[in-house]
Amino acid sequence: MSRLIKKRSQKKGLSPGSLVFVGTKKTPRVQISVISYNQEKVEEKNLKDITEAFPFKKSPEITWLNVEGLHETEIINKIGEYCKIHPLILEDALNTDQRPKIEIFDDYIFIVLKMLNFEENKSKIISNQVSLILGKDFVISLDEGPSNVFDPLIERIKKRVGRIRDRGPDYLTYAIMDIITDYYFMILEEIGEKIEIFEKSLLFEQKSNILNEIYGLKREVLFLRKAIWPFRDSINKLKKSESSLIKKKTLPYLEDLYDHTIQIIDIVETARDLLSGMLDLYLSNTSNRMNEVMKVLTIIATIFIPLTFIAGIYGMNFSFMPELSWSFGYFAVLGLMFLVAGAMIVYFKKKRWL
Amino acid sequence: MSRLIKKRSQKKGLSPGSLVFVGTKKTPRVQISVISYNQEKVEEKNLKDITEAFPFKKSPEITWLNVEGLHETEIINKIGEYCKIHPLILEDALNTDQRPKIEIFDDYIFIVLKMLNFEENKSKIISNQVSLILGKDFVISLDEGPSNVFDPLIERIKKRVGRIRDRGPDYLTYAIMDIITDYYFMILEEIGEKIEIFEKSLLFEQKSNILNEIYGLKREVLFLRKAIWPFRDSINKLKKSESSLIKKKTLPYLEDLYDHTIQIIDIVETARDLLSGMLDLYLSNTSNRMNEVMKVLTIIATIFIPLTFIAGIYGMNFSFMPELSWSFGYFAVLGLMFLVAGAMIVYFKKKRWL
Amino acid sequence: MSRLIKKRSQKKGLSPGSLVFVGTKKTPRVQISVISYNQEKVEEKNLKDITEAFPFKKSPEITWLNVEGLHETEIINKIGEYCKIHPLILEDALNTDQRPKIEIFDDYIFIVLKMLNFEENKSKIISNQVSLILGKDFVISLDEGPSNVFDPLIERIKKRVGRIRDRGPDYLTYAIMDIITDYYFMILEEIGEKIEIFEKSLLFEQKSNILNEIYGLKREVLFLRKAIWPFRDSINKLKKSESSLIKKKTLPYLEDLYDHTIQIIDIVETARDLLSGMLDLYLSNTSNRMNEVMKVLTIIATIFIPLTFIAGIYGMNFSFMPELSWSFGYFAVLGLMFLVAGAMIVYFKKKRWL
Amino acid sequence: MSRLIKKRSQKKGLSPGSLVFVGTKKTPRVQISVISYNQEKVEEKNLKDITEAFPFKKSPEITWLNVEGLHETEIINKIGEYCKIHPLILEDALNTDQRPKIEIFDDYIFIVLKMLNFEENKSKIISNQVSLILGKDFVISLDEGPSNVFDPLIERIKKRVGRIRDRGPDYLTYAIMDIITDYYFMILEEIGEKIEIFEKSLLFEQKSNILNEIYGLKREVLFLRKAIWPFRDSINKLKKSESSLIKKKTLPYLEDLYDHTIQIIDIVETARDLLSGMLDLYLSNTSNRMNEVMKVLTIIATIFIPLTFIAGIYGMNFSFMPELSWSFGYFAVLGLMFLVAGAMIVYFKKKRWL
Amino acid sequence: MSRLIKKRSQKKGLSPGSLVFVGTKKTPRVQISVISYNQEKVEEKNLKDITEAFPFKKSPEITWLNVEGLHETEIINKIGEYCKIHPLILEDALNTDQRPKIEIFDDYIFIVLKMLNFEENKSKIISNQVSLILGKDFVISLDEGPSNVFDPLIERIKKRVGRIRDRGPDYLTYAIMDIITDYYFMILEEIGEKIEIFEKSLLFEQKSNILNEIYGLKREVLFLRKAIWPFRDSINKLKKSESSLIKKKTLPYLEDLYDHTIQIIDIVETARDLLSGMLDLYLSNTSNRMNEVMKVLTIIATIFIPLTFIAGIYGMNFSFMPELSWSFGYFAVLGLMFLVAGAMIVYFKKKRWL
């Protein structure tokens, strides 16, 4: 399947709001877990059936429902019905080709994010779509595939590190987005190191496959860019939304997150410029070096071609060739050859080709 | 006829509002069909004459009048007179070189869209102009050529799938635009797959005709881009219009459609960037490979040229050439040749040209 | 004179508002004509002296005064004095290097337009400046040179085709601008056809002068672009002006005209992109084809150079060369040559240079 | 000194508002002149000391104080003290590396302009900074070096040409800016002519130094561009300022000036595009022509290399070479050579390389 | 460590607001100094412990606390607690990878700046982050490493030069930012001189390593650009903030600073354009010169190849070659060679390759 766009043609002509999973099945079994907490207590539970989650939602504690794997549309459907989510929103959560966005309703806020990470060999960025639904006292996270990204956050909730237990679901939503942003920075560190390596190898050695590598990195930066720009706009929309679901105390954190996205964009754009410059430099250097090779070699060849011609003349077998019988004919011709070669070298020097 | 612009010169100097069909006749006979429906019943009919459609319009049901083929301007004229459409609007519907746009009046909304599809061999996008006129209880669609694009929609109306029978003509208009957007996604899937194929063949083999293919795809993306940007603006204008013809319940669907157009633009722009990068990579790779070939070959040639010159010298027929009569002259010259060749190879290695 | 800018240096240091004709004299005699019409009657007259026009202006009919040729500044001066036009406006009308613009005053609206047309051999766009002054019951058009562009419009007035006789001078102004826009479309048709031809010849044959032609077309598109962008802005300013000189009924026509200018801009930008893409493709194709030629040729040369060297060795005249007297020496050397040539071909094939 | 930025490092760490002249001393002596005029009378005087100017300022006439040469900071200091100008403003006037700008205060308006002119050999634009201080009844112009640019303006004042004597100091300020704009047009005329010449020489002959000339012109256009964009913004700010120092009657003149700056920008941008296009065309043409040369030459070389090899074979001195003793061996070999050459030519023709 | 982004991965998953120093330790010991002044008196003190600074803050004088070295997070923590700074702000101050920004609170204003300077060999820009916290009667500057940048400012405070002692902490903040801007200008002077040198060496000689140097300079300009754009936006935000911490008297100075940042941006952008143009010129010149070399050389080679072939023919050892026994065969062949060479030269001249 192409990375540019996922197979959506199965949806062509379907009624809008039909729940169809668009994407690749990244996990064999859907995993559902729920964490419920307030300032005093925490409870974590892995669920076998989605209906087990509903009692948590009724309780006054903050409930975080995390679904990993989206290919069982029935689960999503049940959540949607129980929490009264608009079918178009559910459709968006299942369409993993969504661009990051935010939609603010009276009862809930819907956020689509891209969780980015490098593949194991660090040559390709893989993208998992995470949809967040922030309600009055709950957060639902719908994750395309299984990941341990949220583990440090769950630790912080359990061990009561920082402010997370004292704050509401809006802060939890922020914390999830913050962790995803941390991964963006990690990817940029990786890219930054690669650029550093490329730059050095450009100055000191010329590997021919570096071209493909620079191009590959440029393409990855393109995909990163595609994810971060709408993410920034979403954060901006969220912090200006004046939704009652976002408490005033959380705003500085969103502001900080917004700053991070701007910083990421800044680095991404600089990385693009650097990579473009490196491509140009590589090509110029290659062509320069090639030119130099060709020049010296051609000069050598050109000096010898007339000489070989002279030798060819006196290699002819005519019965009457007066020079051949001269006693010093041979040395005269050798001398002539030296003169011709010398004259050409002088000419090349004068023209500054040597 | 050029794809850039259609023959309009026949209209030069004509009075504005004159109904002239600008475009190619894509169907021999104009086909007119009407569907009339409400929550309870559906009626579909193919008409021989446009006047048969007018009784439907008077009935309280929602009427969808679909005209395929625009070259009989008289039909359009009659519709215009009956429904009281401004002549400039009718002129726009007949000028199939229109860019997508929307015009909002008190009594009706006029929408111009481009129905895009790949040609059979999938190398060229063909474009059909579809104009929609949304009135209080009717929708008129004026289609440049015959197509079965709307068939799934008609099925949904007949079989009562989804919400379409419960909603008004604004939802029908939305549904038509949604289907057209589905085709855009389909084209992008095709383009995405082609890009994937190109990328692989760039890394592993170098076909020389790939250049023309990439360029061709780039041009198609350009035409897609030309259609989608004004389409996005039109949807935006529509959802912000506050026209009484658009019911509040339909707004989330328009919002969703707007999101789709943004997503399409996003993919189109990424496709452009990828194609540009691929072109650059192809050219750099070609030139790189060429350079390598030339380098090795030139080096080989340059080593042999001085050697051939030496052989030439001792092939001369001078009567007095002392070296020729030396017993080991031949082997001395062979040795000299080895020395020269060796020295050049050492020199090339030192200069890192080998 | 340069097409980029006209000779204005004669005006350096002059007092602002001095009437100086900047441009080339395109007609030997200034031609002045006047048309006066209302719903009932039409009168057309060619004038010898500008003062003959003034009685028409006083009459209640709509008066269209058309001056072709601007080099007699006295005429412009008289019109300005009679109609109370600001001297800076008259200066602008005489400076034929003006960019399209609009200026809205209480008593009149001043519009500068560029009438574009292809030269006879269709390789260069020529530009005539047309200034329009729209007053309460008159329109003055000041045209740089003679042209028959307005003839169809005059016909429509005389023969009462369309709405023109029933509307005011604002509609007449619109009609003039509409005709000028028709010429823009005509030029674009020409350009579109040329692009089509270029594209075909790029794929099937490679004429070397096509480069200059593409560049020339690109330059013409640049000049077209320079004229259309400010034209669009002018129309926009006019339709948003809320001037009492523009009647409400004329607004849809201006809206339509505005759409046309946007469409022209759209096509112009697409044409630019296509031409740039074609230039790139041409250059890549040329360089590709050249590379191919060079590669095969160099390979042939490189195979024969070592062979020629071997032949050279055995052409040497040393008295003691043991191989020469061997019975099968000749065939052995021929065999060696075959081996060397074969080895090189195998090497080239392995390296995929063949 | 670099043209990009002037030596400011002498100011590093100094207190803001310290008066230091940044630039080159362009005139040995500072020249101060004053013109005082109203509708009835004019008085012009060259001053030895700046204090002589102060009585003029007190008189009710309009006073224009013109200082040419800014390296004597004491003079500027005295003017500042007498007219109560903020030290930061004076600092800006002395820093001749300022970009054009305008600052509007209650008592005066401060304008920085760049007076541009070609050097004598017309290859480089030289820039003189002119600062204007417009007060209630005076104008102070601080000019970096001596120039006769304002002479026609002084003439107009003295001889009462145009409106200048009837208007206030705001009109005088406008007139000064208008003259400076006239010089911009003059420079563009020069550039336009050069472009015309370049274009012709590109099509008909290929001088290799044209590359440096086009690049040089492009750089000059860059500097012109750097001066005109902020100038336009300044005029815009001035005409929208609603300062009481700008009378309503002067506004149309500022509007006209604003139009001129837009026109200049338009021409500058077109010139840039044309120059870029010309550079591309030059490079493409050169590479095309080179390719053609190389192709034909390589083909010639390639035909002869195998032939020379054949000749080399029969030049070998083996004692047993059966062909040598054949009667028609020589002609057979000549025939073989013709065949080989013919076959290669046919092959080249088929591949369309010939 | 990469220059693009600093190692932040240690922060991944940490609670927001955790104080972690991101960057390199640039100084072994943290240095804390405090200056306290008003119109009458000055006091300067180097502190061993941060708590010594707190009594100063309580006093009515203006207190400037300068911390050089940020790796001891405990110090920052204590300052934050004492002055009641939000933990997210402290986190930003410690993250030396921040982009310039400003945050305005009721009690204090937080400013992040980049102090730029050239490395000693002037080939790389090094960047130190400086954070400023402006309170009601104090300024805290948190500097990444030790520097003597602020020394002239301290001198001015001690010696009472300029206005600094008469103004409040807002003016001190301005003065710090002004000094940092002076360094930007200094860097630009250096860049300007390098560009001047490059330009000259481009026209007169062609050093091959100039390519790497131009590329390096371009990269430095990129980093400068990355620092100055957000700096400009920060100044703009500050001067429009209407914060009570910024007194009205300081506004003209901020306006002046804003002008400086715009000027820096202007120069940076021009430098970029110049460098890009120079790269292009270099590459074109190189390729042009190379083409010329290749052309002349190839022509020489091509003339001699057919001649050598002719000599080869008459070097063949056939027993029957009639020409060999002709008396003037040798001279006839020499004549033939002259003819062939002459014909080729004429052909080349006609084709304008010579």
C-alpha cells in the first residue's frame, strides 16, 4: 500500500458515516484497558469486552479508556453509542489516513494525532493514528496499533509523579499530546545526527549512495512536516477554543505545547533547507571532481595524439621517403615531438587549463 | 483541442448571457432523468422532453433533475426560464471550461464542480463539468457527458440506505459532491501507487522512459490541483453562507467534506513534492552513473594512449634507430611501457580517481 | 524601445501633472468618434475637433466618446478641462506604461486597462493601453492606437442586441472591459495550442530551436500575467466600491467579469507551470539522449584502444622480437585481442554499462 | 567596504542615541544651503555655519534647509537641538545604512530615502541616503553626498513652475520624493535596454562573458528591489497617517507617488524574472551547442578508431601473416574498412544520433 | 551533538515543568553577579551563593542579577521559587534549544534570546542562549555560558554614560537586547566582507574549494536567519504588549530596536540571495570553462584521428600496395593529410565551433 494515501476505494459510494476501517491491521487482537483515578486512588484494568468499561465512565473519577487496534468496528460503534459521539467523528477515527485535526463540540473534543516513530533500522518513519475524545470526566484514546508509548504516563499516574493526579481529563489529554511531541523531538534528534554525518562525509569522502540516503531523509522530513503543521494548527485552535472542557489552569501547558510544535516546525524547515543545500553541494562537488578528472586526462590524451600521428607518418612503408635515410632523421623526429608536446603544454598553461 | 483552455473564441464579442456551449460533445443524445422522493416514496423517470420535468418540480417531494449532455442549449434555456435562473448562471453552466465555484442567491445556490476520472489506460485524467442548482425543493444537475457516477447514490435513494431519504435537497447536493470527492481519492490512490512503483524502479533499475512518465504524472497532478483548490474554497463559502437553503443538520456533513478537500490538497501537494524529488533523484542518479562510466573508461584510454605512442615510435622505419638493433631493446621497451602504465595508475590512485 | 519600460526620462524633473505622452505614436492622425444612445435612438459621428463632442455630453443620452491616438496632448487637455478631470489622472492616461488600475472619485471613475493582442506572426503580444473615464451619463475611452476591437460592441449598440441599450454607462464600461477580456482568452487559446504542439514535439522529436520558442512563450506569458493580476484587483475594487456610478443591476456582470479574470489567472499560472515543466523535460531528455550516445561510443572506443596498442607492439621494428618469428604468432596475437575485447565486454555487462 | 552592510562595529556597545556617522565621506566639505519661499517671494542662500539657518526657520515662509555631507556630526547635533528632534532620529539620519522608512510624530515626520543612480560606466548602482524632516513650516533634507538631483526642483521654485510655490512644505516633501522616484525609473530604463541587448545577443551570438554581465545586472536589480519595497510601505504609511502635517490637497499626489512605487516594483520583479529566464536560456543553449559539438566529433572519432585498429593489425611484422601475401589483400582490407565505416554510419543513423 | 537540535531525549516521558538542563556545559563553575543601581549609587558584587542575591531584590534600587552557566538546576530552582516564576518558564530557560520568544505575564516578562558570535576562526557561528526575566524592579539574565558581552553595558552603568542610570529595568532590558543586536550586525559585517571576497575571486580566479566555503557561509546565514525572525516577532509583541512593566519613555527605543531587527532580516535575505546567485554563477562558470576546454581539445583530437588512420594504412605490410612504390606517393599522402585537416578546420569554422 502506498504511504501517500491509504486504500479508501472500498468506501466509494458508501453512505457518509458508515464505519469502515481504512488502514492495515497492526495487531491481531484489539486490546482495551481502562485507568480510573482521582487524587486519592488509582485503578487499572484490562478489559475483555468493551461493555466492562461503561461502569467506569459513570463513576465520578477520571476515566481513561485506551483502545489499541481499530479493525473491530463493532467496538468503536458501541463506544460511540454509549458516549453519544457523532457517526462522522467515529468514521474519522477509523479512517487512519486522517490528517491531524481537532473538532470542538459542546460535550466533547475530538483530536486526531499522528504518533510517529522510526522503524527499527531507522530509515523510515512509521505513523500510528491516535484519536482522543476528551469528555467532561473521561478521555478515550483510540490507537491504530499496540505501542508502549503511554507507559511512562501510566507510571506517572500510578506513582503520582508531577501534577497529573491533581488535574482533570484536560490535563491528561495534554499529557498524551506532550508525550507524542516528545517522540517528534526524538525523531528530529535522529535526523539531526544523520545530517551531521552526511555533512562530514560530504566534505571528506564521496560515497555515491549518499545521494539516495539524502533523498530518503528528505522524504521522511516531508512526512514529518505533513504531520506537524496541522498539529500546530490544532493546538492553536484548542487553546483559543474557550471550551468549558479546557480548564484555565491547563492553558499555560497548551501554550507550552504550542511553542514546542512551532519549534519542531522550525527545526523541520531548517532540516529541509540543510538537506537541499547538501544535495546541491553533493552534485556540484561530484560534477566539479569529474570535470577535474576529465580535464587532466583529456589534456594528456591530446598531447599524445599529435605525437602518435608523427610516429605513424614515419611508420609508413613508402619506398621513397627521404627523411628515413637521413642519419639523424630519428633524433630530429624525436626532437620535433618534444617541441610539439612542449608547445601544447605552454599553450595549455597560458590558457590556464593546467 | 488544448487541455489548458477550451475554444471560446466563438463567443468573442457576443452579448453577455448568450447561451453557447463551450466544449466537446461527449454524448450523441442528451439524456434527461428525474427522481422524485420523500420519506415514503420514490419515483424515477427518463424523460424525452424537458417539459415533462416541470410537473415534478411543482409536487412537494424532493425533485432531482439530472441532464447529461449540454450541447442542446434550448433545453438549458427552458430550465432556466422555468426555474428563473439568471442568464449569466446558465452561460456558466454551458461553458465547460469553468473553474469550480459557488454562487449563492436568495432562491437558489449554483455550484460548478469538476468530475475527474482516469482515462481507461490510466495515463490521463479526464474532466467532466457538473453544475448543480440547489433550490428550495429541487436539485438540478447539469452534466457535460454521460456517466454512471451517480448510480450508487440513486441506489441509496431507492433502497433507503443511510439518511438520504430523511433529509432535504441540501443533503442530496452534499451527497453528490461527496461522491465526486470519492473519485478524487480514487485518482490519488492510483497516483500513489504509481509513485510507489516509480520509487522502486528508481532505486533498482534505470529505465530511460521513466522521465516522461514522471513528467506526465506531474502534469496530471497539476490538473488535479487546479480542480481541488477552488473546490475547497467553494465548500468553505457554502458552509459559511448562512443561506436558508442549507439546513443546520447538514452543516457537519459539509464540515466533513471540507476536511476531505483539505486532505486531498495535502496529498496532492505531497505528491508534487515527491515527484519533484524523484525527478531530481533520477537526473542526479543518471548523471552520477554516467560520470562513473566515463571516468573508468577515460582512465583506461589514457593509460593506453602513451603506450601506443611508444609502440608507434619503434614502428618508425628510420634507417638509423640505434635501439632497434639492441638485443634486449624489445624487452627494454616492454619494461618501459609497464613503468609508464604503473606510474599513471599510481598517480590516479593518489588523486583518488581510481 | 524596451518592452519592460517605456522612455519616461523626458519627464524627469517636470512638475507633476504635466501632460506628456509617453509611448510610441501608433497612428498618424488622432481619431475621435462619439456615439450617443438611449433606449429609443442611436447617433454615431466621427469628429474633426474635440469641441464638437461637448454638445453630446450635455444631452441626456448616454455618450461614449472614443479617442484613438494619444500623442496630441492638447485634445486630452481640453477633455480634461471640460469634464473637470484631475490633471494627475490625465497624466496617467497619457503615460502608456501604466499598470492596470482603477481610481474612484465622486464624479467619475478612472480605469486603466491593457488591450492585448498577438502580433501578426503570433510570436509576440502587443499591448495597447485603454483608459476609461466613466461619468454620470458618459464614458470616455482613450485608446493608445487605432483598433477595431470595439466594432462588435458598436454593432450591438446600433442593432440593439442584448441589454446594452437598456442599461446605463456603467454597463457600457463593463461591456468594454468584457471585450478586452475576450481577447485575453483568445491569446490563451493560442498559447494553449502552442503548448500542445510543443508537448507533442517534445515526446517524438527533438528540435533544438524549441528551447528558444518555449522561452519566448514563457516570456509572453509573463507579460500577460503582468497585465491580468492588477486587472483582477481593479475589478474587485470596482465591484466593492459602492460608488453611485455603478448601478446594482450591473453588479452580477462585474462579478462574472471578476470570475473571468480569476479563470485567466488560473490558466496563466497553469501555463507557466506547464512551460517550466516542459523546459525541464526538454533539458533532461537532451542530456539523457546525449549521455546514451556518449556511453555507447566511449565503450566502443575503449575496447579498441588496448587492441590497437597490441597491434602497435608487434608493428615495432626491433631486430630481436621472438614472437614475430613464431609460426602461429600472428594467430596467437589475434586470439589475445579477442580475449581482451571479450573480457572488457563481460566487465561492462557486469557493471551494467552495456 | 561591503555593499551589503556598512561598517557599524565602531558603534558596538555605545549608548543608544550617540551620534556617529556610519558610511563613507563622499564630500570634503559639508555644504549647507537654505531656500525660503512663499507665494510672493523666494530667497536662496549658501550658509557657512548652520546657525545662520535658524532665523529662516523663525520666519513665516516655507524654509527648506539642505545639508550635503553628514560626516560633521556637530552640525546635525545643532539642528537636532534647535528643531527638537529625538536623538534616535538623528542617529538614524547619520547611519547611512538605514533602509527606507518613515516615522510620524506630532511635530514632525521623519523620512529616510535612498537616492539611487548608476555609476558613470553604468555597471553599478550607487546609493545616497537622503533623510527628510518635514515640520510645520520647514523641510530639512540631510543628504549623504553632494548631488545636483534637486536642481530642477530649485529651478521650479525659483521660476514658479507648476503648483509648488502655492503649496506647503508637505508638497515640497512630495516633490523631493517624486524626483527621487524619477531616478528609479531612469535606472529601470537603463536596465530595460540592457536586457533588450542581452536578449538579442543570446539569440544570435554567444559571448561567454555575458554570464557575468547578466549576473551583475541581477545583483543590481536586487539592490534596487531592496530600496523600493520599504519605500512603497513608507509612502503607504504616510498617506494613511492622517497626520496634520499632510494637507488633504497633497493626498492625491501621494496616491500618485504610491502608484509609481508599485509600478517600479512591478517592473523590478518582471526584470528579475526575465533575467532568471535569460540565465537559464543561456546555460541551456550553451550546453545544447556543446552537446551537438561533442556528438558529431565523438561520432567521427568512433568511426576511425576501429579502422585504425585494422590498419594496425596489418602493420604488424609477423613473419607468417598469410593475408599480407595475397595479391588483393590490400584492397580487401580497404573494402573491409569501408564496410565497417558504412555499418557504423547506418547504425548511428538508425539510432538517430546522426 | 548536532547543531540542528540538542539532546532532549533525556526528557522524554518526564513530567512537564521538570527542571533539566538541555545543552552542553560551557563553563566549569556557575558565576553569579549582581548589580544594584539607581540615579545616585551603584553596587556590584560577585556572589558565591544565590541566596545572597535575595536581599538586593528587596531593596528599592534596580537589581540586575546575572547568572552565567545553567547546569546547576538547583540555583535556577531557588530563583524561581523566590521570584515566583512558573515552572514551565524555568524549564524553558534551562532548555537551551529554545527559539527566541517572549512571554508576558502580569508580574514579569520572560524573554529568550540567542547571543550569536563567530568562532575564533570565523567559520562557524556559535550561539549562547540568554533568558531575561524583567520584573517590577529587577532584571534576571540567565546566560548559557560565560561571556564578556555585557561588560560595556556594566561600564555604562558604573560610569553613568547615557540615560541608563535614569531609567528603569525596562530600559536595562532594552539595553541588553540592543547589545545582542550589535553582535548580529557584527556577524553580518563579517559575512558581508566574505561575500565581497568571494565575489572578487569568482570573477578573477576559480578556486575549487570556494564551493564548500560558499555553502558553509550559506548554512551560517541560515542559522542567523533562524535566530532573527522570531526575535523580530518578540520585539513586536513586546512593544505592542501595553504591559505596565514597559514604560512609555522606553517605547521609542523598542521601536528603534524593532527597526534594527527588520534591517538585519533585510540584510540576511539579501545575503542569501547573493550567495545563491554566487553558487549558480560559480557552477555556470566552471561548466562554461570546462566546456571550452573540452571543445578545443576534442577538436584537436578529431583532426588527428583521421590523419593517423591514413598513416596507419600506409604502414601496413601488404606485399602488393601500388601506392608505396610511386615516387611521389609519400608527398601525395602528406598532401592528402593537409587537405583532410584543412577541410575539417573549414567545417568546424563554418559550424562556429572554432
